[in-house]
Amino acid sequence: MTAKLSFDHLGIVCADLAEGRAFLGDTIGISSWTAPTMDPIQKVHVQFAKDACGMIYELIAPSAPESPISQALKSGKNILNHLAYITPDLGAAAAHLEAQGCIAVSVPAPAVAFEGALIQFFYAPLGFLIELIEQETTTLVFS
């Protein structure tokens, strides 16, 4: 049985949010942004953007040298970092991904950007990361 997953956003690693905002704004024409958020659990600063077609992008910048994304910046790999999906049942969705050969690379943890909803990351056999967000619908607020 397939778990219920709804696409939410594409995560992009950047050195700092201002640099990422300038690039996406100038290149893609983003005009709608959430407020920046610092997540002490994930050790990142994040900000979400929505383009004219409704595609959501997450800019992710390290907030500390030991941030999980610092290595991506150093190596230049995994800059296009993850695909995120909302699911009403993180446990069932995680079991589904694992049955498909995905490997959990984090444990479920609350995320400030999603009002404390649990998130978890998986490495897919095709070589990319999948983020699961346990929510019924997105709670992101764009201005």
C-alpha cells in the first residue's frame, strides 16, 4: 500500500538567506516570502518562497558550524538538497519509504518552520533526500 504523500517544497542549501533570496528573486522572479526562521534543533536558518506557478522553495543556511548542511556547502554537493512531502502519518510514510529501499538519515524531530510538526529525512536509492513533514496541509504563511 502506498503512503499518502503530497508534494510540499524543494530545499536548496545556500551560504546565507540574503544571498539565496537575491538569487531566487532576480532569477525566478520570486515575490512572495515567509518570514525567516531559525531552527535550533536542525541548526539552520530557513525561509520559504513561492513563485508565480505556486512552486515552493526552501532556502536553508547553516546557523552553526556543526549544522547538518555545512558539509553540503563545503563539498558543493547536495546543494539542491531535498524534495519535501506532507503526510498525515509520519510512521506509515516512513515505513513505506523504507520498504522502497530508502534509508532514514535522521530521527523524527520537531521543526520550528512547521510549528513543531515532526519531520524526518530519508536517503533515496536514486541518490537524493526526501523530507517527510507530519501535517494534514502546509502551515506556511507567505506575505
